[in-house]
Amino acid sequence: MDAYEAGMLARSKAGHDAGKIYVIIDVDDTYVYLADGRIRTLDCPKKKKKKHVQIIYRKNDVTAADDVTIKRIIDVYSH
């Protein structure tokens, strides 16, 4: 099942950031590129293998998003 799409939320399953929520910014064959708007901004997204993230099936529009919008998306989901 390869349902990774830009705009979906994802939870990190492995690494020092395990459990952290991100927004998927971009997808390629092996990796997803994640941003949280704070440490991992849109200019410097985190590159993570697909098997190390758990998709949260909540789609958001991130075509014209900035870091503030990404932070807001994550805050609304978390609270």
C-alpha cells in the first residue's frame, strides 16, 4: 500500500524523533520529506524512509503553505 501524499500527517516510528508529528511535503520512491514548521522548516525538510513513518490519513492543502501554516496544521491535530 503506497498511499503517501503531500499534505498528509505522519508520525515518526523510528529514530531520535520517534512519536513526533510531521506534515508530508514531498514524496519519492523511497523517501518522504517531512516538515514541522519549527525545527524542520519547508526550506530544510527531514528526509525519512517510508517504512519509518506511520501515515495519519488526514489530508491538508500544502501547495501555498508556509511554516506558520504547517505549525497550525500540527497544533490543530495535536489538541
